[in-house]
Amino acid sequence: MTKQELIEKMAKDADISKAAADVALHSFIDGIVKTLKKGSKVTMVGFGTFSVGKRAARTGRNPQTGAAIKIKASKAPKFKAGKGFKDAVK
């Protein structure tokens, strides 16, 4: 499903315009991103939890040359599916 298909489904299911569904979806995504940037997590019971994971600095290898390279520490978004979501997909 593409983002546009999701917007169309939201509009149809909620009986709202596609423009309103688009605004709602963008607001939802923006809210999650802003919360994760602050270092907090977003939990939706039955669906899952969005959080930020930390990756330590490490040494890697360039696959072409085999030379050692330093990889900086970073943060990455994570999602853990909730029980209700897992059971619905089975």
C-alpha cells in the first residue's frame, strides 16, 4: 500500500475528504517524528511502540578494499509491534 492509497482508505473509512485525510496522516507522522527527536517514545496500545535506538561508534570494513573505517555513533528509529497488531497479522 502506498501513502496515497492509505490516504484514500482513510478518507473513505472516516467519510472525510482526501485533503483532510492527507492533513491527518501528515500530522500523525509529524507528531511521531517530533516526539522521537525529543528522545521520548510513542506507545499505541494494541499497535506498537516507536522509539529511538542508539548505535555505538564502531570500526567497520570497506567491502571493496578491506580497509578499516570508523563508523560514528548514531541514533536510529525503531518500531516494536504490539500484541494486538501481531495477532491481527498472523
